[in-house]
Amino acid sequence: MGINSRKKRSSLLLDRKENIKDAFSIIPNIPAFAQPPPKLRPAGKADILLVDDILTTGSTLLEAARILKKNGAKLVMGEENIEYEIYKDFAKYLSPVFLKPVYYSQSQKIKKEEQQFWKSSDCCIAVLNEEAEFIKRVSGKNCFVVENGVDLDHFEFKERRSTSPVKILFVGNFTYFPNVDAVRFFYDEVYKKYDNKNLDFTIIGKNSTKLPFFYGENVHKIEYVSDIRDYYYNSDIFISPVRFGGGTNFKVLEAFGCGLPVIAYPSRIKGLGAQNHKEILLASNGENFYLQIQRLIKERDFSRKIASNAREFVEKNYNWTMIGRKLNKIWKEI
């Protein structure tokens, strides 16, 4: 597939969709100079092309997909989460009142483009059952479920000893607004309201040091670590107070794998299938978070049992070998 060089580049004066139309064409015989190095070439015919790119208007990807489908390729849309729902939640709960109409309008534009992708695909893949069912209803297309997973050899299970002060960990990318909201929620509803003298908080992730709140003698903000496992193994509790978003929370799965008990906000974690009081503890407000933290501190046998159950749960449901076989089966069906 190539780009029609005669087509003009994007212009602010032209509609993006019109400007990109017919920009792509199929090249039957790729010249030797344009082929990838021998080491990167597939052994046989290349049947599957995975594309992972930043999406802006979606016009380029849709046009490329149109040409590929026209020439016999099948288009499979993979969704890490339902993107427009995240921005709708931002407009509803987090944006300033005077900007709500603007953000809501933008979320509806994203919704239109995202649903257009679903409908133009031959089928879709989602990471959660509930999101797959929603995509099926909207698009009328089949939507397979392929869960995200965790490398259980890398994130191996380790028993832990209680520490003093009790070490609480949260990991996330803080350029992503649901993670910023999560930290603010925990700071306002737990840290400031309840006794935290025997609690040590560590927040790890990009832009964590730029958060203008959540500070104190027992608060540590770290932008980057060479091996996140060191912090999983040296913490007592992992918190996930993320209230918005979709898809899979990888850090929760990693904590499960390492044997670190997790307390999480229910709506964001329900798609994983972990059971409350068995593999995870759920908390929907600041008081419940604090009470669950205190329970894990005081009931050490219960804490160890939660961690052990979580490891068994992730081994059964989120190991890469099982997930790889499932995806391979889907490719064959398609």
C-alpha cells in the first residue's frame, strides 16, 4: 500500500476527510529499495497487519481501511476502552461548569467517529465483556473479547512482612485525567480526613511530581523507577481509587501477580471479575477506603489470604499464554 504523492497535503482550509480521500493506493509489487530488511520480513505470506497509532480525527485510518477493504483485506477494530465515555465523564463530573457544553460537544464528536470505526469494521475486539456487548449493540457487528494480561513469570508472587509505617502504593500516568482525579479523591477524602501518621504513601508515574496537591512528610512522588516490582514487593497495600475510564487496569493485575493486596473503587474494576472480600477489597467513598486499609493492617491473615486468592485469580484469567491462544483462535476464525 502506498501514498498517492499527487494528492495535496492537509490544509486548514480544506476538510480533512475530503483532503485525504484517494490518498492511498495498493502497490502490487513493492520495489526492492522500499522493502523492509530481510530480518523483519515474515517467513511466509503476511496475513495480519497490526496497526497501533495515535488517533486524531480518524480520517487517515478510515481512508486507509477503505482502500484495504476494497482490495480484499478485513478490518478488525481493537478497543482498549470506549474512548468517548471517558471524555463524557470528564465533561459531566470534572470540567468547570462554564466549559461543560464544550467538553460534552467534543465527547459527542469522538463518539461519532468511534462508532463509525466499529460499523466500518468486519468485527471488533474488546478487553471486557460489558464493552464488547455494548459495541455489538451499537455496531451490529461481532465483537470478540480478548483480555489484557500480565507476565506472571516477571511479576512473581512473594510473601510479604508487615512494615511500619504501613506502605501504601498507587501507580499511574498522571497526564491521564482519571489518574489525577483518583489521587485528588484519595487526598481529599482519605488522607486529609483520617489519621495518617502510621501510613506512608508512594505515588509513582509520569507527572506525579507536578501534582499541585497531595503533599506531606509521609508522601513520596516518583516520576520514574527502573523496576516497578521493587515497589510492589516493598509495599503493604495497593490502592486504585480510579473512578473514570474503561478497559483493563494493568497495575491492579500486576499487584495481584506480586501478591500485593488491592483496594479499589468498584465501578472501574468490576469488569475484571475479581470478587469483593475474596481477591480484592472495594471502597466507594473515603470512609470505606480508610476502613479497608485499617482492616488489612489489623487482620494480617486476611490480608495474606486476599493476596493469595488474587494471585490464583490472575493465573487463571489473565495469563499471556491463555490470552495468546484465544487471540490466535480469533485470527483463524476471521
